[in-house]
Amino acid sequence: MFPDARGKFERASCLPCTLQGNSDDDMPLQKFRYVDHLLPFYLKEEQSLIVIERSQMDNSNQSKTANQASTSVEPTPLSWGKSYLMCPPDYFGVFYEINPWMHRENRPDFELAIEQWHNLVANLRRAGAKVEMIEPVKELPDMVYVANAGLVDGQRLILSRFRHAERQPESIYTSQWFQARGREVAELVGEDDISFEGCGDAFPFRGSLLAGYGFRSDLSSHAVLSRLLGVTVHSVKLIDPRFYHFDISFSPLDNRHAIINPAAWDRASNAIIEQLVPEPLVLELDEALTFCANSVVVDKVIVMPACPPRVGRILERWGYDVCVSPVSEFLKAGGAVRCLTLPLDMTISNPAMNYKEGEPKLLHESENVQLDL
Ligand code: ARG
């Protein structure tokens, strides 16, 4: 339960979003442009919905949550997040459109992109992270978004299966990089056309895996992941195409805190997250549209593409140092700080749970959620 943020959370989760979608492939690609601080466009057509204007929002609720965090249970830092793979943006650009943020005519400024990317590397290193590089490949402009390359589990990489043909060739190079460093590369076996877009759609949290589906990754990939990793997978249905990857709506900070954007998920998924995350930082839609949930935590430093003032205040109260590392040029292709990094130090599998092969643990229903603490 969210003792204090609950009211806001419920409101957000029942927002009648104009863009509610589903996982159907034939859903028309909606177009958006990134602008700083887009205003929320809540529909007011649902009569029963009480729309609380931003100015009346009870920030003190969120503050209380924050205070409780500091006075009650001391959070444990994430066990991962100190080592990243990145890919230099030598061939970066917007040459095709596979998410609502991409418009070929809205070209990134190449020089600025290079500068922002190097600045991000420097900020991550300054925060204490190790950063390794994979060589960029010509004609693979999205290879910079290396979070989608796969999911690291100890010495093993679970290789992604990209939904879009434009990104599929990236996997060959990812696979080579990991194999050359002595890591095992596991492929998803199952249905032929199953897609799974790596860390962009999955995070370990409190002993299980939280995984998004609906736009890029298929729900059926979760059973395969659960079998491969031997952990419970909590499936989160993404319903807003602007937040087409899970990592744009969910950012784990430590074992108690996460930045979350409830408007990106369906109601059942909201209930799951509500039970799993003891103290969430619940974003308003306009805050989420800055991509601030697409952030990376290195110990107590949070490296963010943008930090709306309220979000910054809460993070600071929770003891985080905020480092804003602008990535405006990469937002033009629909990705920010988290998308540009792949954590190399994650261990997800839990041999102690000892699942039998063929018995995936999947939870879609909130009542089934059990916390593995
Ligand atoms: N243009 C890339 C794509 O559409 C952006 C990927 C963003 N990555 C992420 N982890 N959210 O695939």
C-alpha cells in the first residue's frame, strides 16, 4: 500500500488517457514531439473522475512518504548499477520512425548529440560507475540505446529479440561483444516471433523481475524469462504509446523507492506495482513526459535527463544527489539516460528458488503478489 501517495496514485491509474492502447500491432503510430514540460491533457469527460489540478496537488503527501522513508525503514541500495555498457553515437540519427517520438524531419543535432553523450559518460563515471563501450555500427542508428540489447544476469546475457526489423541486426554485435568477454549468451526460445527488448522492458526489484509488455516486448516472453531466470515475473501492461518501454515509466532507486508513472500502465498492473513498491515517487503526467523516470542510479547519485522541481525535492529528501545530464538530441529518437546504458552488473536468477524447468512463475493479478523480501 502507499499510505500517503495512494490518493494520487489511484487518480492517476484511472485517468482516461486519450492514448489508451493495447498490444495490437496494427495500432496506429501516434506522433508526439518532445517539449519541455508538456501540459497534462487529462480528459474531463468521465463524470465520476475528480480531476485535481496540479496547483492543488498535495505535495505534502509525497513529502510525508519521503519523511517516513527517512525515519522508518532504511532502504538498501540496489545490488547493481555500478557498471554499464554504452555505445558511442557515431551513427546516431533519426532515419526511421518506430516510436511516437521519432520524426525523420526533426533531426538531432549531431554535434550536440556527441557532446551530450560524452557528458553522460563523464557524469556516470563521476558518480562512481564503470563504463565500457561497444563499437557502433554503421546503419544501426539506434544501437546507442544499448539498454535494449538484452538483460544481464551474472555472467550471462539474455539476448533481446527486437520487434522492429530496423533494430534486429544489433543483436549480432551485442552477442559478439558478450561472447568475446567470456559471457554466455542465452537466446529466448519459444514462439518464433516472440519479442523482448531487454533492460528497456525489465528490472529486478525485491527478488523478482518486473517486466513490461504491450508495445515492444510480448507477454509471452515473460514465461520464457521466468523459466530462464528462475524468478517470479510480474507482468506490467503498458498502455500509452508515449511510454512504449517500461524504463520510461519505472525507475528503481533502491529496495524501497522507485520513480513511477502510473498513467503508463493498466489498472491491474498499477495494483501490482502498488504492492511491490513500498515508497514510490508518483509522477504526474507532465513530469513523466520529461523522461525523468528514464534515469540511472549509481549509489546515491541519480543521473537524470531532466528533473522537475517537485521530483528533485523528493529525491533530495530521500538522500539522493541529483545530476541532470541533458540528452535532448536522444529524446528525438525516444530515449534518454536509462536507454543509453545497459547495466552489466545485474544478477537476477535465484537458484535458491529452484524452479523446475517448464514452470514459469508469472503474476498478472495483484492478489497473487507476494513480496520476496
Ligand atoms: N529509437 C529507439 C527505439 O525506438 C529508442 C529506444 C529507447 N530505449 C529504451 N530503453 N527505452 O527502439
